[in-house]
Amino acid sequence: MTVEKMILACLTTNPRKAPTGLAVFHCDSKEEMEAIGATLEAVLDGIAHLISEEIMIIVRH
Amino acid sequence: MSVYIYPVLFGIFCGLFTRLIMLRTDYRQYPTYLHGKIVHISLGFIAAVLGSVAVPALIEENITAVTFLTVAASQFREVRNMERNTLKQMDGYELVSRGDTYIEGIALAFESRNYLVIFTSLLTTIAFIFTDIIISLAVMVVCIVIARAMMDGGKIKDICEIEYVKPRFDGAGLYVDNIYIMNIGLPKRQEEILKYGMGFILKPKNFNAMTTIANLGQRQAILYDLSTSLGIFRDSGTPALAPLAKRDLEDGRVGIFVLPQNRDIERAIEIIGNTPTLENAIRLPSKRKKNEGGMGNDG
């Protein structure tokens, strides 16, 4: 089986909404979430998708 | 000296000349200069020889010699496999890939060009043996015209209207007109996309066109041609800047999103319009008979 898409990491400013089963980065502010998201996007070769104001995921397409 | 030497030489010349005319290195940079060309010219020469010598062999009632043509056919099929494998390997290193449908189309074209060379050599040799040089030259010209006509397929501008639309964001969603392209989470990436991005809408002229441009391979071919001609604002490790083509499910329009280095709108529309409609992508649902039931009769 080939996995075409995969969530590589999750960034959140709200710990209550953090998912389980993958790497979660807890951020203090939206600015910090965007900064870490930019770094992870480059490192992981993925795309940062904003799911809500509090959750961002890095997905490998 | 055999009486067939001049007809055979003439047939080989005509076949090779036809192959050279069909061997164009265009914006896709394929075949590559120079070694790729040598491979195809050599195969064209072999095809021309086979087409030419088949005629004297038949006249001399050497029927078994014609079986050489079947050897040629399997050889040219091998050419198709070679082209397919080469292009697939190269595709992995492209910033925007051609896609398998485009590659299959190119490989098929290379095989079919050799058959056209065989037919040209065959007909010109027949003309030379049974008529004179003037008629033989006329046959050559007709063969070249037919070969060119058969190699020039349809283009996107024949089946679609193309319109420029500036990409926009609605929250994190990237849109071209009302067609959703993708979710871009980082404001920095959104700024880059708004600064460098271009959007186009392909509006199909009929139902057949709608089905053709829905093909993923056809859409990838458009993106590839556009990126090759205008350059691409991206590097490895920046998948968010990859060009995309998405379909409006309501009316079959396709939204194209690209980040070219040369943002000339008129030129981009011209390039999209000149993208070939791929043989493997063409669908003609309107040709289906109204009274045809069941699974249809393919093949």
C-alpha cells in the first residue's frame, strides 16, 4: 500500500485541541505557530495547512 | 549494378528526409541536442532502408524478405519502451513533472514516426520504379504533408476558452475565480503566491472538451508546458509553490494556478492554448450512440 498523503506534525496554540498519535508542537501565540510552521515546512518537505485559528498541520503530499 | 539501386537510394533519402522534418527540438527540449537526435536519425535510417528494400524484394518474388518488416515493428516498439523509460527517469528530477500520460504520448509519437518513415520510403520507391523522378518527388511531398498532418494533433485552444484570473485567498484557502486550489497556512507563503502567482480558467467549449480537460494527465501536461516555457518560482522542498490544476465540479471548468518567473499574461495564454491535447486524454462521450446499451463496444 502506498500512502499518498500523511500528516507529519501538528502545531497548536490550544493544548485542549491537540490531536494524539503524531508530533504536536505547543505554541504560545499564532506568530510562534507560523514561525515554527515555516521551519517545519522546509525541514519536512511538507505544506503547512491552517485547519482553524488554533491548529496548523504539516502534510506531505 | 542492380537496377534497384537508384530506387532504393531514393526511397532511403525520402524516408530519412521525412524523419528529419519530423525531428524538431522545441520548447520541451526533447529530443536533447545532440546524442538523442543521433539515436532517432539512426533509427529513421533503418526504417527508411527497410521500407525501400521491401519493394524490390516483393518484385523479385522474395516474399519471405518482407518478414523483415515484422522485425522492424518489434524494434520500434522497443524504441517506444526506451523513450518511456528514459522520460520517466528524467521526470523525477523535474520541478514540474510531465506526468505519465504526456510521456506515453511522446513515446507513442516516436514509434509512429518510424512507421511513417517506412511508408514514405515504400511509396517513393514504388513510384521511382514504376514512374519517373518527377512523380516520385511529388509522392515524397505528399507523404511529408500527410506525415506532418498526422503528427500535428489538436490543441487546448481548439477545445477551450482561456481566461486570466488573479488568484485570491479566502482565509487560508487559495482560489482561482471560484475554484478551490489548496490550503496555504503560512502568511509568508500567501504573500509569495499573491505576488508571483497567476491563475487561468479553462472553459470547455463542449461536453467532449469538458471530459478531456478533466483528465489528470492532460492537466499535468498544461502545467508542465507552462512551467517549461515561463520558468517556475519554486525549488525542491517547497511543495506549497507547486502549480496545480483543479476542476469545478459544477460546470467542468478547470482552474490553473502557477507561479511563473516570466509573468506575461498574453504569452501564458498562448502557451496554454498551444498545449497538445493528449491522445490518451481525448474522450468523445457525445459519439456514443443514443441507443447503445450496456457496457459499449470498445476496441
